[in-house]
Amino acid sequence: MELLSPSFSLILWSLLFILPLALLVIALIKLVRSNYEGTDKLMWSLIILFVPFIGAIMFLIMGRKKQTTDNIGY
């Protein structure tokens, strides 16, 4: 019966693995769909891939600000 109920540490380690992986995938999808071109997109993709957790958070915070100001149409 103990095999059917996962321990707290197993759930915690699973979340610590899945959360950064999900953040990485979300950031890369948003980057592909973004309006960034050329070296900007390349720079962000390298940051997201080589600094996975922090890079994804940086893109989701800083990248969104740039996208919203670029999409105004001025």
C-alpha cells in the first residue's frame, strides 16, 4: 500500500524538476511567437537555454515590457 501513496520528498523533488522545465518551455514558446528579430531573438534564446531558470524569468519579466512598448505602433 505504501507504493501507491507517494512520499512528500518525491512530490517535492518532482515539483523542483517540473517547475523550471515548464518555465523554460513557456519562455521559449513566447520567444518564438514574439516580435523580436535577428540578434535580439538569438540573444534571448541563448540566455534562456544557458541560464535556464533565471533566464526564463528574466525573459518573462523584461521581454514582456519591451514587447508591449514595441506593439503600441509609434
